[in-house]
Amino acid sequence: MKSNELGGLTPSPEMNDQLSSDKPTVRVKALSERDRRRLLMHFLALDDSDRLLRFGMVLPDDLVTRYVQTLDFSRDTVFGVYDDNLALVGVGHLAFAPREANPVLSDATLKARIAEFGVSVSASARGRGVGSKLFERAAIHCRNEDVDTLYMHCLSSNQTMIHIAKKAGMEIHREYGEADAYLKLTPANPGSMLAEAVEEQFASFDYTLKANTKAAMKWWRRLPGMKGK
């Protein structure tokens, strides 16, 4: 759910599309330390072009591993979208920093912190609105954390990120083949707090359901006569 303020209780166009189509609902779940291995598997599965779009350069496996190992879940917030096999097919990293750390935004906010958002979506999950849903969750979380400026930096050739930024109404600046975009967010309210709590509850239930289904299928295949089926 979202409104023009990214976080009210009005159903978003994406939600209406999901209600009127056969597309599966995209659930965005907050990740924690226990998800670090799945995060690594997600990023290592990205090909060179996807790594370029996500990190601004083609990171080799060792640097991707270092990036995942140094994620600080107590400082930043990481969101994920799981498929039916509990593999992460979409990851959004919301990194918080003092506003002075980013000269581009130092005059854009009076708040103590700003947030930078980075997203990656597996090839198997493209075209389902995963990136947009991750962005919506990041925006509403920023509001509820008293952050009013959400920032994205990407290559100008990253049309997916540019599309997400434009759809969200972000102000985009292009220079030297790169793009900076930022979105001013409205303050938190009871609706934004409730919307995030409900989304996390649904996402946790969805994860539990997928985990139980996977465990049940694994048990079923171990039954006599079920091998190979």
C-alpha cells in the first residue's frame, strides 16, 4: 500500500495490478545476520552486467564476498524477496550515513541522517515489480526512521533504476555518465507505521509458509517409493 507520500494506506497501482492479474504478490522481508549466506549466493549469481549496474563496477567474487561479510545489520537495513525455494531473488540495501558524508545532499535536508538505496534483482524475477516493491519498502522505512531524504546513485545506463527513480518522483541529476537521484519524504504518521508493520508481518508469514512447504516436500521425497518423483 502507498499514497503519494509513499507509505499511506491507499492501494498502489502495483497492488491493484496484482489483485487483477495472475502475477504473484511480491513480499518484501527485512533481513538479518542469519540471511548473510543467502545474500552472498544472490550477489555471486549476478553476472558481470548486473554487477556493473548494482555496484558501478564489475566486482570480482572476492570483493563481492567481502561486501557481504562487512554488511552491518545494526547500522543499515537490508530487505529481500524470496522465491519458493527460499533463494533471494531481490535485495535492497538501505545504508544510513550522516548528511555531511554526502556533499550532494548536505543542503537537501536538516535531518541528521540520509539514506542511500541500492537494489539488485535476479534475472529469474525480472518484470514482476520486485525492484519497485523494494524501493517502496525502503522509502516507508526511511520515513519511520525520521529520515526525509532517500538517495540513489547509479550509472546513467541503468534504465531500471532510472525508471524506478522517475516513477517515485525523484529528482535526477546526470553527470559524467552517472546519475544521482534523491527523493524528499514526508514525516512518519500512524498510517506509515501500520503499513510497514503489516507488510513485515505478511512477509514473515509468507517466508514461514514457503519454508514449511519446502520441508514438507523434502520429507515427502524421502518416503519409500517416492525417490525420483
